[in-house]
Amino acid sequence: MLYLDTKYISLISGKLQKFKKSNTTYNFRCPYCGDSQKNKNRARGYFFQKKGSYIFKCHNCGVGRTLANFLKDNDSSLFSEYLLESYKAFAVTPRKIRTANIIFFMTILFNWLIILTILTHLFHICNPRAKKKI
Ligand SMILES: [Zn+2]
């Protein structure tokens, strides 16, 4: 859910100091340790991509979080919105797969019915006696 992660990173970015984006990585002052107290420009907190989602890592205190846990720690209302949206996004996919499966099995069933009808007709053509019985 990369697009969802990107959306929520931009939503929480307003709360993060020295927030900036470079390519696919985001950099800002770590909210866990507060980053360097001497140098207010130092920013060692990062969001980076890993296996299709974003992970937080601080190179100062070493804290590592998934985006979901980062939101939980820093903005509980954003966290619940994120959970709800991920749930919706996941719920859409299985329904599509289910419909595709039903269509697939219906097609197979329909094909078999056609084959069965053709076979029955052939059987009656080759066997005139069988036709009389019916
Ligand atoms: Zn830190």
C-alpha cells in the first residue's frame, strides 16, 4: 500500500521538523529522541521504502518503526484513519478475486454443458434405437 503510506507521510509531515523529501526517502528531525539538541538543523529520522511499504528509522537513537506504529506513537487520530483506509483497500481486492473466480467456474460449467449437449446429440445420431426409447 505504497500510495496510502505516501499519503499519510504527507499528512503527518506538518508535525515533523525539518521535513524534506528526496527521491523516495523522507528526512526530518526524529520525534522520539528529539535529534541533536546542540544543532537544531540536524535531522536523522528517515522514512524509507521496504517491501512495498514505508519504515521509519532514526540514525541517532536507533528507533525503528513501521509507518503504522509511527503514526500510533505520534498522531493517534491519523493512526486510526490509516488503519481504516488500509482495511478498505485490502477489502476491495479479495472481492474482485472472488468475482473473477465465480466467472471462471461459470465459464467452465457452461462449456461442459455445451460439450454434454453435443455428445448427447451425437449419441442419438449414431444410435437411432436409443432415440426411440426417449
Ligand atoms: Zn531518534
